[in-house]
Amino acid sequence: MSQTFSIWLVIVLAFAAANLPFLSRRLLGVVPLARGKNLAIRFAELIVLYFVVGGIGLLLEKRAGQIAPQGWEFYAITGALFITFAFPGFVWRYLTHQRK
């Protein structure tokens, strides 16, 4: 697996994982909830998925070679990028008026 493919894989996974809490009524896309999900649960799920995607990225980086040390700036930027990726799902769930 090339480095370019690994980078694009992490970006696509991040986009899909960031939108999953807003597109699915299930917890982490797997566990059905009887009462549904409120915004707090969706944000908690977003944080969990951020770390899951980060772990996958870390594994791919370790597989490619030495892991580069990361400072707080890296996590601030990737967190902001993850929240930006979640915007389409948030808009679809909360800002569009769906007919029932």
C-alpha cells in the first residue's frame, strides 16, 4: 500500500466517520437505541470516532515507517478538520426541514 493511498484512505474514513453520527440512528452505526440519539450523544460519538480514525491513521503511519511526534497543534488542526467534515451530516440532520 502506497503512502498516497494511505493518506486518501484516512481522509475518506474521516469523512465517513464524521458524518456517521448524524446519518445513523444507531450508536456507532451498530447498536440500536430505544430512545434515539440526542445532540449530546451524537457529539460524544463524534469524539469516539475521531480517536478511532486517529488510531487507524497511526497504524498506517507505523506501517509506513517511523511515527512522527505530534504536538497539540496537530490535534487542534485534525479536530477542526474532523468537525468540518461533519458539517454535511449536521446540516442534513438538523438544518433541513424534512417532510414526514
